[in-house]
Amino acid sequence: MGQECVMTPVVHVLKHPGCQPQLIPSYACVGKCTSYLQVSGSKIWQMERSCNCCQESGEREATVDLYCPEAKKEENRYRKVVTKAPLECMCRPCGIIDSNAIIPQETVGYAEEGPLHNHFRKSF
């Protein structure tokens, strides 16, 4: 069974009430990972499960200014919106990721280069 979990360029639409939507380049984790359910080899009355999902391993954060022409005061015409993108994608156990549980091997080789490198900063 093959595993393929890659970071893929996407375009997100950032919206906020009273502001003009803005398209921003970003990334998403896309792919497939090996999962199985089988009878235990040592205890035939039990089942062994392994569920892996294509997920982020760490994240990058970016701040985007949205233009808000309906703002009541001139100084509030721009609103800062924070958005996040994956730092790296990999097959990991399914479920919610606790950022404190990421082990060092999972962050080795994170994306330091690419067209959006300067757009995002690492959040720790």
C-alpha cells in the first residue's frame, strides 16, 4: 500500500464582515496514508488497528491586511487577519494534533524554500 502525503499549493479567500475578500496563496496537506484493521497475530481474540491520515506537522502563520471600505473611521479601513498554513505534511495518526507532541524527526526538512517562504513565519 502506498503512502503519498504532500503539501499542495491552494488559494484561500479571506473574508471579514465589512471588508473586501482577498485571495491569498497558501498550502494544504493532500494525499493518502496506510490504515488497517486486522486480527492480532499474538492474541487472535483482539483486533489491531492503525489509522494514519495526511496531516500537517507544524504550521506557518501570516498576517494579511484586508481593505474595509465600510469602516466608520478612516484609520480602521484596514483590518489585520491572521491565517495559517502547514509547515510540512506527513502521514500521522488520525485525530487532533497536539503541537507539543510533535517529535523532532517530524520537523526535520520543513519547507525553508519556495515561492511563499517569505510570506509566512514559523510559529512555535
